[in-house]
Amino acid sequence: MNKRILEKINELHNVLKEELPDTAVLFELEINGTSISHNITYKTAEQLKLEHISMRNIKGEFIK
């Protein structure tokens, strides 16, 4: 992949880690010829326990 694109993706990742709450576990971005869309998934510790999932947030921290 293009070096500049990878740099921008890494920049976006850093901004997401800084700005999203600790319950954000997934950020999806879709870009096509006519639109840009994004989705953020949030999970609380209680939701993860009910689903029997041990998961990290966007920051890489375990949600306990």
C-alpha cells in the first residue's frame, strides 16, 4: 500500500485512540467513488461479560 496512505491511517488511529471513549471497540470506515461512511461500535464491560467476550477497546486496553 502507498506509504502516504499508511501514514494517514496511522494518524487516524492515533486520533481515534485519543478522542473515542473507552467503550469504543470497533471503528469501520468505507470509502467508495460516491460516498464516505463510518460506524463506531461501543460495548460496555457488562455487555462483553454477557457475550463471554474478552475484548480490547480502540486504545488497546482491556475492557473489564
